[in-house]
Amino acid sequence: MMTANEVYLDGALRHHIGLRRYQSGLVKDINQLLEEADRELALKLRERLARMDGQFDATSERWQKMLQWMRNERQAVIMQLATDVDGQMKDLAPIEAKRELALLHGSVPIEVSFIAAPPQLLTAIVSSKPFSGHLLKDWFAKLATGDQDRITRALQIGMSTGQTTDEIVRGIIGTKANNYADGITAMTRRDATALVRTATNHVSNAARDLVWQENSEVMTAKVWVSTLDGRTSAGCRARDGRGSPIGDHPLPAGISPLVPAGISPPAHLNCRSLMVAFISPDGLVGDRPYVTDTRTRQKREIDFRAIAKAENKTVAQVRNEWKAKNIGQLPANTNYGDFLRRQDPAFQDEVLGKTKAKLFREGKLPIDKFVDRGGNELTLKQLAKLQPTAFREAGLDPSKF
């Protein structure tokens, strides 16, 4: 039987995967908005550059007006994006807090009245709690500035070196043959993707932390979990398994302190680390003479005094044995591969895809082998070339991929 802390940790990791799916849906939406804006920019740039007749004068009124038009257009796009993401994050914060409460209730085998986080504090996460050094609105301001500066430089270089209108526009927007990934506006899409993924992780971690603060009698520490796969940064890897106390509690034995003590994910853009809470056996049960076990259809009262008398033990002995068996300590050295291997095949298929899940299960291919050194996910064709033995172990012919 899994302890409460083991059930909780598995649930937190499963939810984190679900959060990444939510991120992917949000990223798809923002990329669609930016791609539409890029197409509109290409059309209007062609018209305005045609009026320049190939003449470039950085001091001319016509040139300055074109630059101001471009900056206004791009500023409006990024601000629309910022408004959309701000609304999504404000919706996400209370959802994450509610899910954390549900996870705690589902993990703990006895009746506990957990306290919900104050709604006003959840809303404030988005507008007043910075991540990676900046507030969300400031990150979008930086995104807008970088986008405008890159396009301005491309226009200046293109005009001053005599490039044609088509060459200038291709350099900015990219080419259809390369799915527009070779233009400089692709950098804006990449930066926006990283920002949205990071903001989502920030809001999730901060909302869950508010729940823990409200229930600090039971949740006495929070621990950094970052060994998700081969893309984990060196800094996050060093923090993995380290923790910070919640409230006035000392850090539990066996958990090394985080440095700096107050740090929490995201530690950097695209950070996928999360914090998980430690459910304190002492905080949950304390010195109570009995608890009500909720794992059976009919709630069963466990009387520590009666058990102690029957087994010729002290009440403290019986209570501590029950806490160790049912609540336990935070599992040590849990990484994403270990977690995924404990899950059922259907969940593995959903996360990895059926073929990669088969390689993971039957080909015994470690999770960090699914990405390259740069952290990019490898295709099945690339994996077949790099890991042919794993394919054969899984009953798959690598030459077919």
C-alpha cells in the first residue's frame, strides 16, 4: 500500500503532465495569433516598401513614418497577446488551487478539513508576483521591444544594402518552404512560447504554494522536483530534492535546504520544475487517540489506545507505526522516468505516444534518450538510427522508420 506522501507525489507529477498539455493548447492559440499578424505584416510591408522606390534615407519623413507604423502594428499584436494570456492565467490560478486541495484530500487517508487559498491572493499572483525577475506584463513589454528592434534592424539592413522588397520581406517573415521558421519573426514566436510556458508553470506553483501556506500545520515543507528528463538545466538539477520549510516549521530530517532558501520554480524561462509539498505525519495526526480511515466504503475509526492495549504497546508506538505506514515520508530520488514506469500502459501511451511508450516499456529505453543534447525531442526516425537495439527489443524493425 502506498503512503499518503507517495500517492500525493504521483498525483502531483501526473497533474504536472496535464498542465503541460494545457500549455501546449495555449501555445497553439498564441502562435496562431502571431502567424496571422505576420501574414498581415508581410502584405502591408510590401505595399509600403514599394512606395519607397528603393530609396533609403534614415532621416526622411517617409521612412520614419513607416517605422512608426510598423512599431504600432507590432505593439498592438503583443499587447493583445498579453491581454489574452493575462486572462488565461487569472482563470488558471484558482483552478490550480482547487485541484491541489482535491489532490490533498485524495491522498490523505483520514478526514481532514483543508483550508482554501484566499481568492484575492490567487488573482494577485498574475499581476503582482514576479517570476525569473519580472512581472508578466514586463515580460510582454520586453517581448514587444525585442520584436520591434529586430524588424527595424532587418528593414534598415535590407534597404541600405539594396535588397529587393521580396528579399526584405522573406528575411523578416520567412519562407513557406521552411514553414516560416527562417524569418526573424519566428524568434518572437519562440520567445512568446517560452514566456507562456514559463508563466503557466509560475502560476501553478504559486497557486499551490498558497494552499500549503493556508494549511501549514499539515504541510510543513515544500521540495523542488526537477529531474523530469534529459532537458533539465544544470541549476534545476542541483536543486532537485532540496526543500524549504513552510511556516515556522524546521526543515524535516533528510531534506537538504534550498539555496537561496526562498527560491521557487520557474528558475528560468522554459523551466518545467515544480514544488511538491511534504505532508507531515505529526502535523496530520498529532497526538490524537484515534483517526477516521476514509479508504473503506464505510468510514472506519482507528482507535490507537485500543490497538495499543491489544498489542501490549504504548499509544505513541502504535500511532507512530500507523503514521509511518500510512502517511510516510516524502519519497527520495523520484525522477520522471521512475514515476512514468510506475504508471499504467494507457497513461504511458498518452504521454509518450504508442510507439515511444513501447520503446520505453519493452525496449527499456531510458526517458532521457528521447531528447538530444540540446533538449529537442527526437523523431522516431532519429531514434531508430540512434537506438536500433531498443527498437528490436520492443519487437520493432528500425529500418521501417
